[in-house]
Amino acid sequence: MNLPQGELIRRRVLEDAGTVLRTAFERELTGFARLESQDTLLLDADGVGVLTFEDGIPVAAYHTGTDAAGTEAVTDIGSTGPYRLELYELDGEITEQIHGDERLRVPPALPAQQLSGETELVDQIRERAPETWQETASDTSLDAVEQFLDDEQKVEAIRDHARTEAQSRADEWNFPTDQT
Amino acid sequence: MRVFKYYTRTNVNYMVEVFAVASGKGGTGKTTSTLALGMALATEYDVTVIDTDTGMANMLFHTGLSDTETTLHEVLGGQAAVDEAIYERFGMDVIPCGTSLAGFREADPTRLREVVATVAGGTDVILLDSAATLGTRSAVLPIVLADRIVIVLQPTVPSISDGLKVQEYAKTYGTDVAGVLFNRVTEDENIDTVATKAQRYFDGQTLAKVPESEKVRAARRASKPLLAHAAESAAAAAYREAAGELTVRDADSTAVADRFRNAVIPDES
């Protein structure tokens, strides 16, 4: 997915990708969010998740670290927080070109379901999204969760990393562990 | 204030088990779950719930204790004894935590082990409502102190991902996993498949799948735990089912108290 720079409207570090979706929705943003994982040990160190929006509704997703597109990219974004977020505004004509690529498209409510779990936001997005968009991809909300759970390598990477982190913090915080 | 049971139950070995209710992420309904499990377990056991989320306390709002002056903050700050912060509510002993920044600043989180040790002498089950982060020492402490954790998950990738992290932290610190509880499950979610797939990675069992419910929000507005406000709701029934799956392990309360008092955690943070 090649995107021009666009106009930066927000830059901050956040724990929860759901905040991005809420902000884009409330601003009715046409543009994209760049979510750079702060956890460089997981996935690709240069991995950046990109979510595009039209009038605040999520349309497409891509992950540069895993080369995943669409629903799968949402999964990769979801498993690698906290993030450094940058939110950009783009001309609608540019996003239209990207949104023509079916491979990248996601069901409008899926990122909110997967990244925020906020049922209110999910409902609001569904309500506002054009009906034709809802039909462009199967709206099975748990696809991304199931895909994530089927990816044993990814799950193991998260567990291994957490174990290493917990052990190193035990040393830092003087907590007893099974190993000490 | 009331007569503290610790002083009346010292000569017999009572069972006591400490659970931390945890999730790496906020918004999963940890406090609702802690109180619901507590109330359900209270039909069989003597239960004490403690709000150990000292930075983002909210149990007092769920239990009608928002005007309470003495809370865990004061105990951790050395200004009050444990029994002064215990309130009998909804069939449980509740130790809420305050919300003031000053209270948080003055609280010494390492005193928590002394609080748990003291309470352990007079109760069967202790539930610690944990912080929604693994980023600080005081947030992780309840997971270190507990015998087992109950992991509260929403069926989303970030929540499950964070739940996996919590589990690995717990295991690293020698704390077992009692099971996972899927919360805020909506009708359009194929939760059974997700739970089965998740089970491969989590220790313990799937305790319950609690449906998303307006009743939960209504209970919070009414400053009551879900099981007190909407006992007949499907969500309440799911929590009772979860509590039924939790077999409380017998342990000598004196030994447990000693374990907490002697926990190898220095007082300086």
C-alpha cells in the first residue's frame, strides 16, 4: 500500500488501538492511521500497521512487517500494541484509489470489534457505513480472532516475549520467580 | 467498623485461597467480574474482595461505597488499620480503594502483602481486583501475591493477546492460572469456536462466556454488583457458572498468612 504523506493531524503514543478508531470516527476522517508498534521484538522491527478511513469509517488495512492485507492485517495490528500513532488526513481521490483494491478492504466494523471491543462504537460504525461496503467482505467478526489463534507461531512469539519481559522485570523489581 | 474476624478465628486451620482477577487490558469488566464471582462464591464461602487497582480504583462505585473515607489507600499509607477499611456489603467483605491522587501517592504498594496476610486469617477466598496493565511494579504485585489468577478476556485480538501476556507473567512468578472468563460476548460472535481455540494456549479451563449486557451498565449506575442488581440476568447466571467451576483449594490459613508476610519482596519500591 503506497500512501502519500498527507496532513498530520495527530501524533501520540497510546496503549489502545481503539482510541484511533474512535478519534477517526468522531472527526469523520478521510485519511489513514499509521500504527507503529513499540514492541520491536514482535513481528518485524519495522512493522507498521496502516488503517485507512473514509468519512471516519475504516475501509482498508495493511501491515508492512508481515505484508498482511485486509482482515489479517487487523489481526497483526491488534497483537502488537502499544503503538506510536500518527493520524493523517488525505484527499478523498487518493484514498479512493487504494480502496479499489479488494485485497486490502475490511468489513467496516471489524477493526472496531477487534481492536476496541467497544460495542457502542461498533454499532455506530455499522450504522454510518454505506450498505454497499458491508457487502464487500464477509462480516464475520471473529474471523480475525480465529486467524490469530490459528497462528501458533505468532501466539508463541507473544508468550515467549512476555516470559522474557516478566523475567527481566522480576530482576528489576526484585520479585521472586520460579527460576530464582 | 466491626469486630474483625481475624481475632476470633485463630485456633483452627481454615482454608484460604487468593485469586487475582486480571487482564492486561482495560474495559474487559474486571471489577464487574470480581464482584460477581465474589458474590457467587459467597453463597458457599466467606469471601473478601480487595480493589488492588490503586491507580484506577473503581470498586467503590460498584458497591455503593463512594463516600467512604477509609480505604486501601489509607491502609497502604499507614494511616489506618486493615479492619477499618473492611466493609460488609452484598454478603462479602469489601476493601475498596480510594480515587484521590494524594492517596495514591502516599500508598506503599508493598504493604499489600501485609493486608492480604492479615485478611487471610479470617476468610476462605480472597479476590484481588487487579490493574489493567503490566507496566508497573504495583500493578503486577497482586498477580505475584495470588495463588491463582482468573484471566478476564474479551473475544478480541488485543484482549486475548494481553491475556496471554498476563498468563506468562503469572507463571513466571509461580502463580497458577485458574481459568479464563470470556466477558462482554456479543451474539454475533462465534464464541464457542474461539474459546476452544484459545483453550490450547491458556492453562486452567474456560470458566464461562458472559454475554454483553445492558444490565451490567445499569448495575454500575445503581452502584450495585451485577448479582445484586440483576440476579436473574443471563450475565449473572454465567458468572454463577464460572464460580461453580472454581474449586477453591484447601490451604492452612496460618501458613498462607506466613507466606505473604515472608514474601521475598523488599519494602522499597
